[in-house]
Amino acid sequence: MPYTTELTEDCEGIIQIGSGTVTGTEIVQGCRSVTALVRTTENFNYKLVDFSAAGELRITEDELEEIVDEDRLIANARPHAAVVIVAPNEKIR
């Protein structure tokens, strides 16, 4: 799977790694995992999304809208959480 979501060792964050061709469906599933974590724990403080090994993102408008909706839920629940996105170029960013 070119997009993985893992809980950090300190259980306070999520690391998502995309490689190769990453689809919107995969990112949506990852966002839902984070939303579920936020709803079930108070420990969520940060999210790292690493696209440094991604060559292409394939996202539809509907998927992008769903990603934004999930991220809004997370931001509202944890307004002080940090999010870092690593991208290899402007096209992936």
C-alpha cells in the first residue's frame, strides 16, 4: 500500500507516509483514522504527512473536499495540534 498511517511511539501523533502513486481514497482513509483517534483519545498532538517518496497524487475534487472536511473536524477538536507535510516538489504539495 503506497499510503500508510501509523501511531507514533509516544502515542501522541500520527505519521502518514505516501510513496509511488498515492490516491485520494488512501488519503481519505488516513484522515478518517486520525479523526477516529481524535474522537477517542486526548493524546493527539501532531500529524506528520511524508510524501517525499511519492511520485504522483491522484485526487478527485470530491476526495479533496472530503479530506478538507476531515481535516476541519480534526482542527476543531485539536486547535493546537501541529501538522507537518513533507513534499518533494510543488506538484505534490
